[in-house]
Amino acid sequence: MLRRRTGGAPRPSLREARRGRCGPIPACPFKGLLSSQSFGDFPFKPTPEGKPYQLLLGLRSPQHPWLDIDEDQPERFVEQLSQRAKHIEERREVVIQLLDEEDYCLVAPPAPGGSAYRLVGGVVCFPAHWSVLEKLGQELPRVHDPVPRWRSDAAHLVHSFMSRLLPERPFLRWNWTLMPTPELHLSSFYTPPPPSEPEDPTSADGLWLRLERQYFHRLPRSRCIVFTIRTYQQPLTTAVADRPRVAEALAGALRSLPQAHLDYKVQLQNRMPALLRLLDDAAAAPQRVATRAG
């Protein structure tokens, strides 16, 4: 079985973090993304007042190396490698092992007579409720069918972006979700061990903020696109403690989500009252001066 990724020390409660009982502010494991004071830098943000909700790609030019090790916490790199090796050993149809923390997908241009890019291969050890084996050969609109409004809001934007992507200029985006588990591998092919305590489906205490750094690289000869996914996560209470702008942005994003998206995000609607209370409290809390780089 894959081991749980605990993320280091036991996570503090929001109240403990606000009172300074948990020591120095934890380093942000998301390449410093949550240390910004600008809503525009976050992968989640509220929909502007008066405008309808719309799925956005959030593309940006890379500011960090593509393949790199968590320089602040190298033990996380070692743990992810061990989980990755274990997963690949148990999945015999996976034929290559990649010694880094990226998951890889290969996306090909439209086939003759087709109209969309398609998934033709990949090694994904840490999926978030999907599988390469289940999606292999499908065009991207069908791959994303479980995502509400992806066809109407994002399909044409994705196709236009991929058609214009140049080999010398990669792009990235960040995807976000909230998970009730620290498990990195979430798919129908793996059953995680049961929680040590019964889970309260209405509580926000056990939620984890999970971010995926997604890179897009055009291969010059085949014109295929290498799509890589680097997964970062942290207990939600830790991620928003002493980061009021992060809590405010996330609360606004959640309030903007249509019901279908709340249903899609792991039945988040049942946790919304407790979740918004947690985020609103964090947004209103005074911010301590960080003693570590975030």
C-alpha cells in the first residue's frame, strides 16, 4: 500500500496558529505561491461582482525551474519518490520509472478527422480521482467530461492555447482543490487505508489544500505536448494560518462556485458552513511576522 503523506509535524488548529503556539510560520510548500499579497497570484479567487462564473485557464509564464527538488523540505522529495516507486512496482503495466516528483502525460494533436487534442500516454502516480488507463486515447473534452462546464467554458480556450504553444516557450497553470484526505494517489485502482477516526462529512478540520502545478511543453518534432503535474498539499488550517489574503481569496472563490462545482469537488457542499467559518476567521485574524520564508 502507499503510505500516507503526513506533511511533517501534526497540523495545528487554526486557534493554536493564531495564538502563536505552533512556533514559526510553516514554509509554504507551493513554491511560495501563497506568500503573495495579490489575489491575482492565487490559483483561486472570487468572481468579480456582477460577472457570471466562468472556468479560466489561469496560464502564466514559468518563474521557477521545471524539474526541481523541494529545497526547503527535501524529506518530502524522498517520501514522494518512495511512494512513486511503490506504486509503479504494484502497477506492472507502467513500464518506466521517473526519478522526480512530476507526473507525465503525452497529448497529441487532433487525429485525422478529429477536432481536439487527445491523451495518448502517461505515467501518473498521484491522480486526483482519475486514471490514465481509463482516459487513454480520449480527446480532451471527453477526458474532462466529469468537470462541470469544461466543454462550454474551457474546451475552445484549451484548443486555441495548445495550437499556438511554441517549443521555446512553455506555460504553466495551477489547479486547486480541497481534499478530506492526505492521500496522494486517488483513483479507482487503489483503496486507501481507513481513517483512524470516523470522518465528519460536515467538518472542515480534516481538509487538505491540494495544488497541482501543471506545465505545458511543445515537442518540436512530433508537435505533441508534454503535460506534467507536480502535486503539492498542506493541511488547510496550516495553509491559511497567518495568511489572511489566502483565506479571503479562497473563501471568495468558494462562494463563487456554482452548485455543480461544489458537488464535483468531493461533495464540498456538506462542509461549506464549517469551511467558510474557518476561512472567514483566518481572513479576519491579525497576521504575525513570519520567521521563515513562506
